[in-house]
Amino acid sequence: MKPKRRDIERRDTPRRDTTRRVTPELLDFHIKRAHQLRVEAWRDLWRAIGALLVRLKRLWL
């Protein structure tokens, strides 16, 4: 009897010695980093809007 394809693939796939796990520390790091990036993006957005308003005001005065 011929072995099924999925059995062959499973047998040929090497197992990792170390598992790649999402640790609570890693999750906290990425949550904090995402928050920092979000705050920075909003700050840049409002600065750009302010700069645009200043340029428009100078244009009409």
C-alpha cells in the first residue's frame, strides 16, 4: 500500500528543538510599541494640519 501524501510530508518535516512561543513579555512589548507608534502618527497628523493652516493663513493675509 502506498503511503498517503500527508504522512510523507509529516515525516519529512524536521521538528524544532525550541518552540517559538508568544510570551506575555513579547506581547506586552508589541502592545506598547504599537501604542507609541499610534501616538506618534496622531501627533504628526495634527502637526501637519497645523502647518497647513498656517500656510493657508499666510496665503490669504
